[in-house]
Amino acid sequence: MSNEPIVSLRNVTKRIGRATIIDNVSFDVPKGEIFGFLGPNGAGKTTTIRMMVGLMSITKGEISIKGKNVKNEFEQAIRHVGAIVENPEMYKFLSGYHNLIHYARMIPGITKERINEVVSLVKLENRIHDKVKKYSLGMRQRLGVAQALLHNPSLLILDEPTNGLDPAGIRELRDYLRYLTRTEGITVIVSSHLLSEMELMCDRVAVLNKGKLIDLKLIQDFIGSNNGAQTFLIEALPAEQALAAILGIEGVEDAKAAPEGLEVITERDRIPEIVAHLVRSNTQVYGVRARNQSLEDRFLEMTGGEQIG
């Protein structure tokens, strides 16, 4: 993996009149990563994406794509980008293949071999000659991804790509994006309001709130860590006897009854000692598992419960 980031934002600011929409945002996105954008309504996610693809000017700062400055070297920068904003627009009376042919005519150098290659990549070989009006939303999204990939971009930007998809379509898109990054080395930047899907899909997420970048971490660092105190669920009977035993153990910060068992806050390294103590106390231990915060929990905590959108 190259050390040079595919996308780099440095002190990016966007003002409209007196309002600051994006406020001094900086981050890098490396090759082969699925990078998620989260934020409440009006946080600035779509504005940032629009600045990346040249649909909105940058007031201050720099955005570069594969080392090319979007402001000063737009054509060289944008040739590395494929993008879909919400549902891709297609000619429904044409087949998927003829939609791709039509789009390919607008970009020099795209061969029929390349069209067949992207059709295979998105796994539409069996349906590519059907009319788009017969496609499910998930298939249309895959056709949109094929269109965005025709010119061999290094970066795929998707703004709310799961809008209108059923659970099967969402999973299909998620699995396909992970396939693209793992096998083709393509970098994906995705914005979505479906936090559970972002948790399953992304390698890292950035949280924007009121135009400011308030956090950027690997998904596993957002939803849990092996360091410091964590919450564990311990299934043990009799529950009251087990709770009394746990409360007497050094290093247990808190313990209480919960519907699924006993909710215990302690460090991970203390768990073997706790289980051994419960066994010595004549309680039956049936299971122990970490209860990590979900991405939704962390998001609401960071943004004060503001609605995502």
C-alpha cells in the first residue's frame, strides 16, 4: 500500500455569506479503505463531497486527489474519481449494457473490453442485456457503480448510496464495496445515515458536526477497545448471589443486574479472576461477553443526540 494518501484535505473551509459551512477540516484517506462520513443534518457531509468533486468552490484550504490539487489541477484530479450521488440516473428503456455504451461515448479511450470487465466486476453478466426498468434497486446501484468505474478511477465517492434499498440490496452493495477495496485496491468514501450499515461497511469513520471534524477513528476504536474499563455481560446463577460476589472483587468499577445477565464494568484482564471467584462462590457461570458500544451509541454521545441525515 502506497504511503501517499488517495485523498487529502488540509484546513478546508467553506463559507456562504457569513455562515461557515465547513470549518478548517483536515484528514487523509489511504488506498484501499472504505471511509465513512457521518454527521447530523446540516453537518457539512454533502458540502465536503461537493467540494471534492468540483461541484462547489473551496473558500480556504486544499483538497488533493492522488497528489493533484482539486482547485488548481481539476482535470488531472477528477480523472481519478468516480461518483454516485444517491440513486444513479439511468435510461430505463435501454439495457444496462447500452446505458454503459452511451456513457462510455462521453469519455475517450473506454473500450468494449473495459465495459465487459466492469460488468464482470459488479457481477451483472447474466442481466446486463435486460432493460434497466426490470432491475431491482440493488442491481441499479451495481450498474451505477459499473458506470462510475468505467474510466478506472482510484477513488469512488458515494453519497447516500443505500437510499431506497431493501435489506438484501443494502447487504449486496456493502459486500460488493468491500470486494472492490480488497481485490481492486479502490478507495471508497461513503456518506450514509444508516449507522448500523456504516459500522459493518467502513474501515474508518469521520464524524462532522456543525462543520467541524469532531472525531476520526478506526471502526473498532469507535465501538470498543481492549484497553481500559469495558462493559461485560456475565450470565451466572443464582443472579443475586453472583452479583454480591462480583461487587466484592477489587477492580470492578460497577456491577448491576440487566435483562441479559449481570452488567459488569471492569478491565478485560480482570475477567478470568472474576469467573474464578464466581465458581468458588458456588455460582454457575454460563457465559461472558463484552458489550461494546455501537457506532450509533458513540455517534449520539458525540453529537448530543442530534438527528443524522
